[in-house]
Amino acid sequence: MDEPLVIHQPRASPPICTARTRPEPSRTDVSVRFAMAGAFTRRAASVLPTAALTVGLLLLPQIGIAEPGGVFAKFLGSWRGSGQVVGVNGNSERIVCRATYVASHGGVALSQTLVCASDSYRIDVRSHVADTGRGVQGRWQETTRQVEGSLTGRVADGQFEGSIAGPGFTAEMSLRTNGRKQTVSIRPQGGDIAKVEIVLSRER
């Protein structure tokens, strides 16, 4: 008996994997990519200066912020007291004074109002000074006589030592604060007044 004829089908070969070839970008794709890169660059250029400025401000010494009132903290508040005006001839006259000190700009600036009166005198002085880090500079005005001038000096630990100048005169000035007491001393150069001395007590 003849054996049946068997036909063997050839095995299919496994598919051959070929590396995909990335298509070349079109001109449109290249243009879009360059446009996106340009927009990002322009945005970074506009943001970086702002960020640098912000960081710079954060790194600056925070003068007057760590302590309310900054270097002027011990002067702040309202004060009242009395003193005397001493002439070059030795005569003296009692005066009554009140003063107010207010800090601003984070404690690096100070505004002062000082009003003194006696039988013969009335003085109304408004001053505004700022701490520059190397000293104190500012301006003052005497409102009853409409005169003004400059003020320079140094302040530390509740003490100020400096000078004031105006039309035709100069004077040495010092303020010393100790707790709730403050002494003010003014020594004009020339003129008929030898010195002004005031002792103030803090009201609040």
C-alpha cells in the first residue's frame, strides 16, 4: 500500500526588524522650533534682570528692620522737659521744651520736631535726617524765623554727635538718650548765645 504524500509547508521566516529612519524635518518644523527657542530666550532675558534685582534686594543689609526704628530706636516717641539758654555774658534764661521723633523708611530716616519757649525766646525746629551707613545727613528748618540749613553727624546707641549749619552760623550739637531721659546740648559758634542745654523725659 502506497504511503500518502505529505507536503511540508516552509516555515515562515521571522520578520526582520529594521531601524526606523527619522524623517528629515521640514522647513516649517525648523521655523517653528526656532520661533519657540527665540520666544523662550526673550522671556528669560526679561525675567532674569527682575530676578537678579529681587535677589539683590534680599541680600542687602536690612538696616533698621531688625530693630524697630533702626539706629534711631532710642530717640523715638514724645519728650518734654526744660533747660536753659546761656549767653556769652553768663546770663541764663529758663526754657520749656517738647520734642517728637518719628522713624520712617524702615528705620533709616528720622523726623524731629523740637519746640522751646521762654519769656524771650520761641524756637520751632523741624528736622529730617537719614542714616547713610557712614553717618547721618539731613536738613532742618526753624519755622518762626524761616531759616534752614544742613545737619551732619554720627549716631550710635542712642547718642548723636554732629553739627548744624545755616545762613551765617554753625553749631555743635549732641543728643544723649539713657532710658527715659534725654539731654540736648547746642553750642553755637559766635553770636551772643554760648550754649543751650535741655533735659527731656519720655512721655510715651
